[in-house]
Amino acid sequence: MNRMLWLCGLLLFSGMLFSGMASPAAAQDFRQGAAPCYFCIRDAIYEDVKLIDHEEANPDLDEGLKGPDIVAARADIHRLRKMLGPLVQSGTEPCCYTRQPLFIR
């Protein structure tokens, strides 16, 4: 009887363990997700800059009210720029700064 109870408990535990490992939620690594696209990050930075500009230009709001919003938006911009990294161009053309300068006589 004791052996049968132990075997049923082991079978139940292993069934719960394997069903949890094979579930669709566990199959997706939701901690790392897909990397956001360049244009989505660029648009989010633009929205934060626009928020900062509107907050600083609004004379009706007190500095104490708009200060935390501006600080949070700037922190978000720094975080997004770190995620963005340098722009990698996939074209074969050289950049316009690599050509010889024009001299006008």
C-alpha cells in the first residue's frame, strides 16, 4: 500500500511537471521577447521628446507638477536610446561624408 501511494504521488508529480513544461506559456520565453523594431523605438523617443516640449512650454502648470513627468520622460529616452544602439545601414553606398570636399574658386 505504501509503495502504491508513493508511486501514484511520483506519477502525479511527474505529470504536473511535464505538463507545465510542455505548455504554450512555458514554450515562449516571455522574459526576452522579440526585439522591438528600430522605427517603433524611434517613434517612442519622438513621443517622449514631444511630451517634454509641451510640458516645458505650458505656463499653466506648476514646475512641481511637470518636473517629475519631464524627468521620467528623459529617463525613458535614455533607456530607449541604449536599446536602439547605433544605426546599421544596409546599403552599399558610402556615406555622403566620405566624398571629397568641393572647392569653389
